[in-house]
Amino acid sequence: MKKILLIFVVLFPALAWAEPVINFQTERHDFGNVMQGSLLEFTFEFSNIGTEDLILGKVNTS
């Protein structure tokens, strides 16, 4: 019983802090001056460097 309790005490903190962590290669992009009506496109590349699944929701642009 003591071994099980010891394993739980050692592993629980690691499980409690497990979380997704998003890492962007570039966090911001400035298109500069563009002509009105121009179609602009940029791809933000990112990865999950955390230990849990990263779920993106309610994404908005500005």
C-alpha cells in the first residue's frame, strides 16, 4: 500500500501540470502599405510543445 501511495505522490504533480503549450514561429505579421482591394494572405505556423492535445477554438482575426 505504501508503494502505491508513493507512486501516486510522485506521479500526480506531473499529471496536474500537464497542459498544451502553443509555440508560434512568428507571432505577428505586418503587410505594410497595400493597395485597397488587394488580396493578402499569410500563414502562421505553430506547434504544440506541451504534453496534452492542443485544441483551437473561437479563432478570430483582427
